[in-house]
Amino acid sequence: MIPKSLRRKAEDPSCRVIVFLGGVDTGKTTLVWELAKELSKSYTIGVVDSDVGQSHLGPPTTVGWGIMPPDVEDWDGVEVRGIYFVGALSPQGHLLPTVVGTKLLCDEARSFCDKVLVDTTGLIWGDVGRILKSTKVDVLDPDLVVGIQKGRELEPILNLWKGIRRPQVLKFQTPPEVRSKTWEMRYTYREERFRKYFREARLLSIRWREVGIYHLSPERLAEAGDRQKGRIVSLRDREGKDRALGAVYEVDPRGVLVVWTPLGEDIEVGGVLFGEVWLPEGILS
Ligand SMILES: Nc1ncnc2c1ncn2[C@@H]1O[C@H](COP(=O)(O)OP(=O)(O)OP(=O)(O)O)[C@@H](O)[C@H]1O
Ligand SMILES: [Mg+2]
């Protein structure tokens, strides 16, 4: 159920960007979904999913965004319009790409949509959580921050904005119906997302000396051997946009990198970003 105060603020035409904050299992994604559906009756609504572990838009390891179509039934019905590769399953240790990716995709979404809703991870604890959420809000400059908490655990972050006019902050308690997910449920969900993503994958050979290699030195790649097998990479197009993930199949030190990927045949690879995640075994035969 969408709280009345939120519905009223969100429906105002001047409210363009809304960021949802809260710890794990507080009901963020469900509220984003319900509000996005409701608002899509009158507006073009973009959703940016900056949760890199439990992604709903785009595969795990990425920030993703899409436009809510009318009468959509679940997240799978929302076409992904863009991704940004973070290369990890948690923003911890990857704050910069998480914040940069969220900002870039939010800007892209704003150029197509009346309003943009930004979902986030449950990382709110300690210095890391505060730095992540405060820099994200600083750079996104949202009209509204929606904070959801079980107790008062989000207060140290929400208090950051108590003395300033923008963003406005609305706070809610987690509804009692919200269910916690176990570690196994999160792992299984992620594996399933990877499995779906790579279902239509093919083998693609890339001459890696002719494109940019990020986060792994060409020397290391040349001596890579079997260690890189299954490693998740992002394939950037010639315009510098992340277009699809790949999983390393083979590295030929003479200069050919072979990856499994669902990347469209018509897209030329201009760069390869190495992540810190390996695809779970059994997904690629
Ligand atoms: N209002 C609600 N009524 C019934 N079930 C709900 C409600 N809100 C959330 N849930 C359920 O509770 C669970 C957790 O909710 P949700 O995934 O929205 O939380 P979250 O804060 O986004 O979690 P995460 O930390 O994984 O991002 C889900 O299974 C969801 O279906
Ligand atoms: Mg969520």
C-alpha cells in the first residue's frame, strides 16, 4: 500500500526524482514497484535499480534502468534500457562505480521520463553506508527522499538533510507484512538472474589488444590462463556504454579473449571491464 503522504508528494508534477533508502528487507523495492505502477497511469516513469546484488532491472553486478510500461505484471515485464557495470555484488568496496552509474542512468532516465524512482541497496550501516547514501543523494539531487526503517536505524542518514530545504524527506516504518530473505534466498535469486541473462548467450571472440581493458592489466591478461574462466566482464560499445555482460570462456595470450555473452551481433565491442565476480558453476555448459 502506498502511504497517502507519499502519493500526494510524488504526484505533484514538480517532483521529478525520488530516492528510496532503507536497510535490508524494509520493503523498498515493493514500494518502488507500487508507486511506479500507480504514477505510470499519468506519467512516463523511469526506474533506476542501483541494487547490484538483488537486481530487478539488469543482471547482477550492474545498475540498470527501464521505463514502466502500462499494465506490467512484474519486473521481468520492464524492458531494460541501460546498464552500468559495477563489477561486484555489493557496493562495499565499489562505492564510486555504484554512485557514478546511478547518476549516469538517472540522468539518462530523466531525459526520457517525467519522473524517475531510484531503488537502492540495504547498505546503510556505519561510515560506508552513510558515505554511500549521502554522496548518492548529493549527486542525484532528488526532490524527495523516502526513508523506510524497522526502528530508527536510518535516522543517522536521514538526519543529514534535516537542516536544509532540499531534498524533502518522508519517513515510514516497514509494514509488518514485509518478509526477510535468507542468505540462501538471495543467492538463489541471483543465480536465477544470471541463468536467465545468459540463456541466449553465444561465444564471441574479442581482439583484446585493440580495445580498452579495464581493471586488469594487459600483462596480467596475457598470462591469465584458466584463472579467468567464468569471470564476469562488461562489454562496452564504441560509444563507451556498457551494453552486455560476458563471462570469460578462454584467454588466448596471443591476443584473443573469448566470452559467453548475449550481446547483439550488430554491436561492436570497444572496451572490456573486468569485474570481481565469477559466474556460478553450471550456468554455462
Ligand atoms: N506491503 C507488503 N505486503 C506484503 N508483502 C510485502 C510488502 N512489502 C514487501 N513485501 C515482501 O517482503 C519481502 C521484502 O520486500 P522488498 O524486497 O520490497 O524489500 P527490500 O527492502 O527491497 O529488500 P532488499 O534488502 O532485498 O532490497 C518481499 O518478499 C516482498 O514481496
Ligand atoms: Mg530491494
